[in-house]
Amino acid sequence: MAGKTALKISVVVLMVLFIAGPAFGQFAGEVETPTDWQVSFVSGYFSGGGLLSTRVGPQNELVKVEAHSAWLAGLRFGADQEYLGWEITAAGAFADLHVKAAPQDSLSSGRDLNVFLGDLNALLFPAGNSLANGRLRPFITAGGGVAHFDSNFDEIGAETAFDVNAGAGLKVLLGETGKYHLRLDWRWHYMTGGGKGIQENLYRQELTLGLGIRF
């Protein structure tokens, strides 16, 4: 339910930004984008799904574990030019686990999952500074890094996987100089190589809103 609410809110915000952006750009004046260092705080939705399927205990009981949709929070730091940019992401996603097993008392009582992401991404701004006097900056992005899974559920423990991600987003520059910006990001994650504690291949999505500063 929380994930669906976050998705609806983000879609509404995106629609408002595209409608209001051109008018805002004409009112506030043109903003140029030289090489700008930027840092952004982002927060939002990180999708869940299947995490573990294995057999444990003397009875060789089947255990299936799914992660509920998670809340994600983190920082993005990098630099933008008119058409290109790059950024490093450090974020954490925090979820509850849904465990299917029989009997339940053969398993640990832990039911929490934390996923810590560290990624380096390239950004491409196809429109450059041509939209709303440089204040609307849609982008596409791709990159990779690591995803570390940490749980108090003993059958998972702590595992680290490779993370490849790709997505798109929008930055809206605010104020007379565009020093501050709002951003909306959607990214698809493919995680692999996490060891026996998690599935070999995992697929996740993130949808976040953020506030940043240029300096």
C-alpha cells in the first residue's frame, strides 16, 4: 500500500513539474549550466519481491522469503554539464520480510532487511538547457556498483551483490540562479552474485523525490 501511494504521489508531482516548468522558467529568467557540483538528498520507494528460496533444518523444510516494498533514503553527489553529468549514490532501503515456511518455529525470529546501495552513474541530458530557459532538465542514467544485504533473519545474514541500474529522471532548477533544485528519479536495478544467502538474480525498482543544491 505504501509503495502504491508513493508511486501515485510521484506521478502527480511529475505532471505538475512539466505543466508549471515552462511558465516558471519564463518568469524567473534563464539559467546556464556550466560544470556544477551538486549534492541531493533523495527519499522514496524501493520495490520488494522474492529474496530467498531454500531448504533448512533436519526436516529439509522449504523456506521462501519475500521482502515488502521498502522506504529508501540517501545522498547523490556529482557534477553536471549542459549535456553530461555523473554522480555517486549512497543510500539505504529498509523493509520487513514475509517468510513462508513450515514449521515456523524452526526458523529465527528476525524479520527485518536493510539494503545499502553504493553506485556510480553517468547522466545524459538530451535537451541540454533548451527547456524552460534551462530550468527543466530531463535526463537518462545508467551505472553500477554494489548492494549489501543485512538482515536479522539468520537464513539470510549479510551478503553483498553487484548492482547494475538504469533509469530516467527530471531536475527542476529553482530560484533566480538555479542554485537549488528538485529532482524525480526512477531506476531499475539488477543485482547478482550475492552468494547462497539470497537469490542469484534480483530485480528491484526505485522511485524517489529529492532536493539538492548546486555549488
